[in-house]
Amino acid sequence: MAKEIVKKWYQSKTKVGTLLIAIGPVLATIGGLLTGSIDMMTGISALTVELGAVTAILGIRDLPFINRK
């Protein structure tokens, strides 16, 4: 049986691209929280959604039925 080569996460263009795209909204929300233009509860719920979307995209990418060989 052939040994499967597993790439590190930072060698995946999809994962790095997802993280780069996610930086914008997350930093904007954190900036709004720090300046006071976004109230705390709205900011926390926005951060939760943004981070959840990123982790969902990264997790969906690694599902076995998507990565069939």
C-alpha cells in the first residue's frame, strides 16, 4: 500500500486563502469594538459568526467524502 503524503496546513492554498480572506472582517469587527463604534454584544456575535464561517470552510475542506482518492 502506498504511503499517503500529508501536507502541512500552511502548504495548502485553500487554507491560506481562507485565512487571508477572513482577516479583513475579523480585524474590522475587533477595530469597531476597540473604538466603541460597535457595542459589545453585537461585536461578540459578529466575531462568533466570522470565526465559525472560517472554521467551517477549513473543516469542510478536510471531510473524507470530498477528498476521495
